Amino acid sequence: MEENPASDLAPEAIERRKTLREQRAAHEFEVAQFYEGQEQLDSALIYYRAVLDQYADTSWAAKASARADALQPLVQ
């Protein structure tokens, strides 16, 4: 993509990259939910923040932000 942005395959590559980022963000979010369900809130918060830091451009970022905001007062 970066080497040949004019390629006919560039749009497909961009879409695949976006899909993979969404899937990775979803996985991190699911791990956070697992830890939250286990009442390991410190660990859950780490994973929610990872979604925010690494996948801010995905649909999962807003969900992770809401959960992190809800957990933060409970962790302190």
C-alpha cells in the first residue's frame, strides 16, 4: 500500500487493514470484558485503555472509553 498507493489493489488492501484493526480491537475489548467479569478491574482497565491507545480509529474505541470511565473510580 505504502509502496504503491496507485495500485488497483490499494483500495482492497486499505479495507482489509481496516477490517483487521476492527477485529483486533474487538478481541482486546472482549479480553477486557472477561477480566471485568472476573472482577479483575485493574486488568480490565488495562485492556480497555489498550483499545483506546492502539485502536482509537475503530468503532470499539467509544465503547472502551465508556467502560474505562466507569471502571476508573472503582479501581482507585
